[in-house]
Amino acid sequence: VVAAPESAPCTALVTPGRLGTCGFVDMAGGRVAWVVERRPAAGGDAFAARLFTHVASAGGWVERLAAEDADGTRWDDVRILAADVTGDGRPEVLAGFRLDGEGEALSYDIVVYPSGDVPRVAAHPGAAGMGAVLVAGGAIEEYAASYPNDEPVCCPPAFVHRTIRHVDGFFRVVATDTVVPGSVPPSQI
């Protein structure tokens, strides 16, 4: 629990001594605060991503979800995107983790916060090599490098494009196609 009033700026939730970005998202179940922190570590920059809800009876902001690369060897970057991907008219949170290494894979979590519940990871699609993820029209558009003939990691000849939608309470792949590398848009996470 971080002892801070509900009206505190999100920067009050950043661990002292760390650099951080943060924001608030008004989800179906209530307001959440997200924090992405960075600090120097032996293996490079160490990142932590945390999600909080304010609980008056607990005296502040309660950490509900967290992921950390404590020694700086797993992630090159962490980004957060708030977007409605369930079609309920309220945003969900997509947390993107750019993995360290030559393939620059993108791993991400889709966090939901239904009314009367707590924030939880509803889906964790597989890591997308040299990946890009964006939200368009309520769907998650995911691009992952494809190497059909064992090409070098640097130079995928194609990308697999998957469209993911929330259908009947689950995130499902509803379309898949292959696209050329030049048609892959910049990632939002």
C-alpha cells in the first residue's frame, strides 16, 4: 500500500529514487493508476510496471499487479496503452514488454477490471518477434516476424498479422494473414 490520497498525482506512486512515467485509467471497475519505473542495473536499465487501485480502508493505493526486471536483463522497454478492447465503452490496459535481445520480441498483457472485481490479466498472447501491437476499431492488431526458411533474425521476409477481438468473454484470434515488412505500423506498446 502506498499511503497517498485518492487525489494524489500518479507521480506519488513512483518509488523514490527511480525514474517513472505514470497515468490514470478509468476502467469499468473503477480508476486505476499505472506506473512504469526505470533505474540503472548491472545488466542495463531495470524496469518495473505496477498497477494500483485506491482503497480508502487500506489507507491508500494498493498494488494489484506488478512485473519487474530487477537486474535489467529481460526488457529493453515497457509501455502502457489504455484502449477499449472489450467493447464495453471503457478502456482496458495493455502492458507491453519489449524483450532484450536480437529478436526484439514484444510480450504483452491485456488487463481487465470488471465492475465488482479487481484488475487482472485476462490474456497474455505469445511473444511476437520484432513485434508491433496497435488497437484499431476495438481490435488488437498484432504483427510478428516470420522466418519460413530460417532467415537471419535481422531480416524477416514477412510478418504474421493477427487480429484479436474480445468474443463471448474471451480474447480470440479472429483473422490471420501475412504481410510484407514495410507494411507493419509502429507499435503503440
